[in-house]
Amino acid sequence: MALREGALRLNLLLNSRTFYKFNSSVGVRSLSDNVSSKPVTPSAPEIAGDHLIYTQEHFALKESLRKIIDQEINPHVEQWEAEGIFPAHKVFKTLGSAGFLGVNKPVEYGGLGLDYSYSVAVAEELGHIRCGGIPMAIGVQTDMTTPALARFGSAELKQEFLLPSIMGDKVACLGVSEVGAGSDVSSIMTKAVRKGDEYVINGGKMWTTNGTQADWICLLVNTSDGPPHRNKSLICVPMNLPGVQIARKIEKLGMWSSDTAEVFFDDVHVPCKNIIGQEGMGFTYQMLQFQEERLWAVANILTMMENVIQETIQYTRQRKIFKQPVLHHQSVHFRLAELQTEVELLRALLHSATALYIKGNDVTKLASMAKLKGGRLAREVGDSCLQFWGGMGFTSDVLVSRFYRDSRLMSIGGGADEVMLGIICKYMDTLPKK
Ligand SMILES: Cc1cc2nc3c(=O)[nH]c(=O)nc-3n(C[C@H](O)[C@H](O)[C@H](O)COP(=O)(O)OP(=O)(O)OC[C@H]3O[C@@H](n4cnc5c(N)ncnc54)[C@H](O)[C@@H]3O)c2cc1C
């Protein structure tokens, strides 16, 4: 029933020329003036009809999102990158009103109720934003902070935190990493001690994306002294509670338009009902949540890699050295062909992992492989393409240099390459037993 309603809502969205208008009752600036003169027609994909995971609805959804990106986001990217932050509430409201912050979330809470292939389609399209920071911040909201809440949270909790996050009324962030615990999530120190019908939280979180602007945090804490995989819980914590302090905004190599915070929790009192699912299951929930985070990140960076390769082709075609275009040197066009081939291989892996995931399979191994390959390939694409731009590639004016900086995070964040290798080895049964 929920799925049918979601599909109906999607149909309504895609068939309506006033697509962006549908939630104007909550005070959203109507974008329909900008787009209603042009019908929202499904794009003509190269492989229409028998795509492994995409239907015409997926392509139409992507096209609608592309309009928002081109009209509402990309014109401001330079300014937001320079300012080191983007207006998350404004951008999320625009995306939430149009249905893009909850495509696979339940319709009762404002989502479209569609399967995860639609989230992958959205993540791919968000790769057209001309920086890594804003897509990452959106992904944190849609696919890193809310999956466990949507799956295991109580109806009351979903009403309070999930619904407004899907509608774009609340900005969310994820508090897993700490100063002393990143790759080794099990060693986090932040504690929530039960007192009556409240938890009292003490500790600190590091690297919190959206952290300076967020309204709530999905916080991983220790709720007992038991074994590290059984003593953790995920709790929804409003960021305006007494004792929550934004210690600082972290300056970074890349992802400039995304704010990253260090956050402290000093005797923060939260109602026990704010726990997601069962106490002690937080580590398991977070590991499940990581699956979607990793698929999302790969989908997003695929498009960016493709755009960087395409822009490099355009630039090297017109730039002449030794009386011929840079592109005509065999080492250049062969290298670009090789990179494009690797991008296609990664896409095939992502799409087959997605196809298996939406059928209910555990795709931890494939998602980890895709994340590992995505990080490594992004570094190769960034480095090789930047080289072909010569001095221009070293300026701040071109996409390739921003991609070179931003994409470096892919091999570190959300589980470093070595963590992915460890997971793959576990599934291959090649990890030495302790
Ligand atoms: C811009 C940015 C945004 C982020 N956003 C968030 C967020 O919103 N929420 C959140 O919770 N976290 C976030 N993170 C944290 C991110 O997930 C961690 O940085 C990441 O998990 C790595 O942890 P660490 O930085 O503590 O590195 P460490 O754990 O100290 O690891 C350092 C290095 O050790 C190596 N290593 C790790 N494991 C192994 C191994 N088994 N064998 C050999 N070598 C190994 C890797 O090369 C790794 O890079 C963000 C980080 C950044 C930089």
C-alpha cells in the first residue's frame, strides 16, 4: 500500500509540470515559474528499456533533479565554496519540497516509498553539483543519518525527526567518529547513562558533517559497559539542548562548502524514548546504515569522475602543444579511455550490488568493494586528468582541481580503504584469526 502510494506520488511528480510546486503550502518558494514552461520529459537514455536497474521513471526523476541542481545549486557553488559553508536549511527545503530527500523512505513520513535504486539514481545525479561538499552534506541527510531511524525507530521518533528531515525542515548530522575513534568504531567513548526516563550524555564527536547547522544528531553512544559490539545505541539528540556545544568548525583540504564540526556533549539530558530501536543494538544498526552510505558515495562519485573526464577531453581537444591538440597524443587519449573503462566497471559493480540489495540481499562485500574501488579510482582520475590540464589544472578555476581535493576523502571517510579491505577479507575468510 505504502509502496503504491509512493509510486503514485512519483508519477504525480514526474507528470506534473508544476513539479516543484506541490509543497508550496509550507512556504516553499515556487520554482515552477522557472521550469513549468518546459515539459518535464523523460530523458532519452542510451540504454532505454533494458537498463539493469533504471526505468523511465528513474531517468525522469534524474532529469527533474538536474533542473534543481542547474537552477538552484550550481549558480551558487563558487560563493558557498569561498564562504566555507552552504545554507543547508534553504537547499534542503528546496530538495525536500520536491521529494528528493526521501525517495526510498516510507510515505507516512513524507518519503516516496520507492526502492533503493531510486536513491542510487538521485546520488548519481547529485554528482552534477560542481563540488563534492554539497552532495556529501545531502547524502549525510538522506543516506547516512536516517536509514536506521527509518527502519528501526518508533513511530513517535520518526514523526519528530524523520519526517521533518525528509521534508527539508530539519537538518540532520551523524555522530559516529570521535577524536580517538574513527576506523575503529567499536572504541568510541561517548557515554549515555540512564537516569530515570532520561539518558545523560557525555563525550564528544569529531568530523561531524552539517554539524554547525544541524537541528539534530543521530548519535552513537555506549549505553553499557558490555562487549563493544553489544553496548552501543543510536540516539536522536536535538542540537539545541543545553550541554551541546559546537567546539569548532574544522578547516579542510577539500569539501569546503560542507561544514565539519567538532561537537561536545556535557551532561546532555535526552528522553529515553529518543533511542532508535533496541538499546545495545546501535553498533549493528550503524553497520547496516554503512551499507547504504557506501553505495550512495560510489554512485555520487561516479558521475563526478565522468564529468571530470569529459571536461578534460574538451579542454585537451582545444589546447594545442607541439602543433597538435593535447588529446591527440596517444598517451593522453589512451589514458582517458582506460579511466572511462574503469568508471564503467565500477558502475557495473554498483548497479549489480544495488539490484541485489533491493531484492533483500546483504551486499556488504560488494558495497565495500565498490567503496574501495571508488576511492582508488577517484584518486587516479583526479591525478591523471589534472596532469593533462597543465598549469590550468593547478588553478582554483577549474573543476578538476576541486575534484582532486574533494575526492581524496573517498579513501578515508565512511571507512578508509584499509577498513574496506578488512571487510572484504572477512567475507573471503582470509583474515588471520586472533
Ligand atoms: C570531511 C570529513 C567529513 C566526515 N563526516 C563524518 C560524519 O558526518 N560523521 C562521522 O561520524 N564521521 C565523519 N567523518 C569521519 C570519517 O568517517 C573518519 O575520518 C574515517 O572513518 C577514518 O577515521 P580517522 O580519521 O579517525 O582515521 P584513523 O582511524 O586514525 O585511521 C587512519 C588511517 O589508518 C589506516 N587504517 C585504518 N584501519 C586500518 C587497518 N585495519 N589496517 C591498516 N591501516 C588501517 C587508514 O589508512 C586510515 O586512513 C568525516 C571525516 C572527514 C574528513
